[in-house]
Amino acid sequence: MKTSLDHLPEGKRRELAYVVETLRAGFAKATAQRTQPRFRNGRLLKIILFGSYARGDWVEDPIGRYYSDYDLLVVVNHDDLTDVAEFWEKIENQFIADLSAGTILRTPTGPIYHSLDDVNEKLRLGRYFFMDILREGIVLFEEPGHPFAEPQPLSPEQALQETRDYYEEWFESAGNFLSLAEDARGKGMQKEAAFLLHQATERFYHCLFLVRTLYSPKTHNLNRLREMAEELEPSLKAVWPRENRFEKRCYALLRDAYVKARYSRSYRITAEQLDWIAARVALLQTLVRAACELRIESLARAA
């Protein structure tokens, strides 16, 4: 794997050094007081930059309000250590605070967390997402003596079958949640409709990831799913316009619905806001269908 960041401006290299330092220090602090052996012996093995900043095609568009993230694969030595709330949430909150302050960090940061065994298993299963990281990624930190497994590419026939299976399962599931949301809206069940629209949105994104890469990130964070999906399929940037306060508020209500629409008494959403969100999710459905069917057609030709 590559190790050089020479293609990045000096400021970006400084930011990434800070990000690596923060991840390592935060993980050490999170595990220092643990008594269970699997936590006490926890080790951070690798931090790998992937995506647009590794490839060199990142975007910073103040007019369109789109900025590429630092995509990072964080590899640890035990699956339990990938629990975000337990070990990584404080670090991620620190990155958000740093980004808001705009001094140390001016680029959004999006880590994903996997154990070495998990990554190696996915490489043996021919998962494109991790194979691409090995091919394009840049090692920012690495403990010696913990190599990745040799990737085992799928045959064209295997890739086609797995992709079709994922598409049929996840696109149908997402559509079902969208239909349930329509029913809830019709009955005036606004909180329930908001939650169901969140679930439909999340599942359309997961469907796209699985069809395109045979992998999907383990998160309910809509911002993170959206950012990764829009990098994978730029046409999806059209789904969530944020030109005015109403559009921004609607997206925020959808983003928060996963928790607040179920548990917060203060969560409020209007019929007008739900109508706008539902129309955007329907557009997402159309665009995801087109992207997935194009991918399946491509694999069918190869097979």
C-alpha cells in the first residue's frame, strides 16, 4: 500500500497528522481504564486514508456547499473495539467541534471501524470496497506485523449473483418502508412517518453500497451514509437541496428522526415538511434504482 501524501497540500497533511494523533490518543484513553482482557489488550493496528483524498480527486465547493471528507479505515485487533458509542464517539465529537471552530481542522472527517479479522475475511470474500482500499489507500499509521490477507476476487458469475441478491432484498425493503411512511402520513401519524422515511432513506443508501461494492457501513448516521453515497454516485447530490432554511430544516428533521421521532416528546414535524421529505425520498428511490440496474447490467455483460 502507498504511504506518501505528497499529492496533498501542506495544510491537508497537517490536518491528517492531527486526525491520526487524535484517533490514537482518544483510543488509548478509552481503553486505559478497562479491566476486561479483550479491552485492556486492545490495539489500534492501522489508520488508512481512502476515497477522494487518497485518489487526489477531492472536492471543495463553497458555492454548492459540498466538501469531500477524509475517509479513514481504522483497524483494531478485536471486533468489540469497533463499538462507536463505547470507544469512538468522544473522538468523533471532538472532530465535529474542531470543524466548527475552523482552526485545527477544516475538513470533515469520516472514520469507519473494523477489526483486522473482519477486513481480512471481506478480502477473502472479494468485497470490492476493501479491495479498492488496498489498491488506492494510503497508510497513515501502522503497527508492524499485522498484514492484510491476499484478496480473492469473485468470478463474474459470483459477483452478478451476489449483487442481484442484495438489490432484490434491500431495494424492496426500502420501498416497503416508504410505503409504510405513506400510510402513516395518511393517518396523521407524523412522528411515525418521519421515522419510516428515515428508514427508507437509510436502506436506499445501503442498497446502493451493497450493489456497487458488496459492502455497507455499519451506521445509522444519515449524514455519513449520505456523504459516502454521494461520493460513490454523484447524481445523488440532487436529492437534498439546502438552498433555504426550509430545506435545511426538513433534512435535519429527517436526520434526527431515527432517535428523536421515537423517543423525544419535543420532536415536532409538520405535514408540509413531511410532504417535502417524502418527495425527496421518492427521488432517491428513482436514482438508486437507475444506478443499481446499471451496475447489474454491467456485471451481466461481464458474466
